[in-house]
Amino acid sequence: LCGVQLVSENRCYSHTAEMAEEAKKLAAYAAVDNHIQNNQVVGVGSGSTIVYAVDRLAERVRQEKLKIVCIPTSFQARQLILQHGLSLSDLDRHPDLDVAIDGADEVDDSLTLIKGGGGCLTQEKIVAGCAKHFIVIADYRKDSKALGQQWKKGVPVEVVPMAYVPVSRAITRRFGGEAVLRMAISKAGPVVTDNSNFILDWKFEHAQNWKEVNTAIKMIPGVVETGLFVGMAEKVYFGMEDGSVKVR
Ligand code: 5RP
């Protein structure tokens, strides 16, 4: 459709956006239907795709009278859980999760993820790490052969505020590219995470050994967490443009 010259750029954009929303919903519904059962403790991710998963979860809890306890990965997730009347808990009371469902910014061939587009990567990684099964939901635009091919904003790295300059220099000295402080949309100041930290977006220049890179960046003093999720995702559900769901 978007190749047709008569279609204006705006209509083209809204068509793509609509398709992506439908794809997010398809992925989210399929994941909830395939992985959620009665009496589970469920990690709830952050972002726009997870909203559909929580919609479906709430629907199933109501219809099937499921007993589900939800662990949020962010303030947004906490609000979603409460707004949907789901049971909210935390890792103090429920440190062992059955399943965590979350979105991603990019997924490569070996299920390595970039996450943290919304700045919630630290809590997302903690919650995913506590879950027996970590299931990812995404639209077709996140599906990638190699990280960096689709997501152009780089790898988010959460840092203690006083360390953002030394951490940025250490990352670029060792791995190249540039690591830029994420600013609020208003540009009035930096984005501040749920943990009161800053985010650096590291725009890397070429593919790397992501496991090694993740470990090395985590060793830099002042780094709280990276948005590289290596060896964590068990399955990824991609909602596709043609209305199907691809599972990897
Ligand atoms: C937030 C995240 C999100 O899960 C990721 O950015 C995907 O978001 P969306 O579902 O809106 O595409 O990691 O920190």
C-alpha cells in the first residue's frame, strides 16, 4: 500500500502504525494464552506491547476465575496491574516467578535482546531473572538478524547519575561508537529512571560478542545495568504484518 504514489505520507505512516499495533496485540494475546495458567506468579513487563498482554490477562482472570499474582517491572506496569484490578505483589513476597512477559526493542537470531527503550531495563532484567520462563512479545519491526539492524537508538545503560561521564567515556574508549545521555522530551533535563538513575544510549558501530560486552560494561563502576538481555529469553512471539504470529 505504501508504495502507491497517491497515498500521502501521513496516511502511509498511520497505516504502518495501525498494523504495528495490531501485530503487538496478536503477539501479546498469543503469549498470554499459551503461557498463563491458574495459580501462577507472573512478571509484567513495560512498554506499549505489554498493555495488550495485561488486557488479555485481566480478561482471562475474569472469565476463567484464574488466581494470578503479578509482579511489576516499572511504575507503568504497577499502574497497569492496579487499573486492571489484578493482584499486585513484589519480589519480597514472591521471589520465584512462574513466567515473565515483556516487550523488546530488538531481537536477534539467537534471541539476544535490546531492551530499555522505556528506561525500565534494570527492573525488567531483575524480574525476568527470577522467572522460570521469560517470554517476549513484539511486533514484526523488532525482528532482526543482528542487533543494530532495526533499532537505531543503541543499547541503553542505566548509570548512577554522578558517573554518567566516566561511564560514557569508558564504554566508547573500549567499544567505540558514542554513549549519549538520554534527555527528557522537553530537553529540560535527563530522563530519570524508576531507580533515580540516568540512562546512556550507546550507539555502537558494529556487531559485537554481546555476552562479553554485557559483562564488560557491567564491570564499569557506576553502571547499574545494561539493556542487553543475553541468554534470557526462552521464546519470542512476533505479531506479523499478515496477521499471523511467528514464534522463535
Ligand atoms: C522498556 C522496554 C520495553 O519493553 C521495550 O522498549 C519495548 O517497548 P514497546 O512494547 O513499546 O515497543 O524495554 O524499558
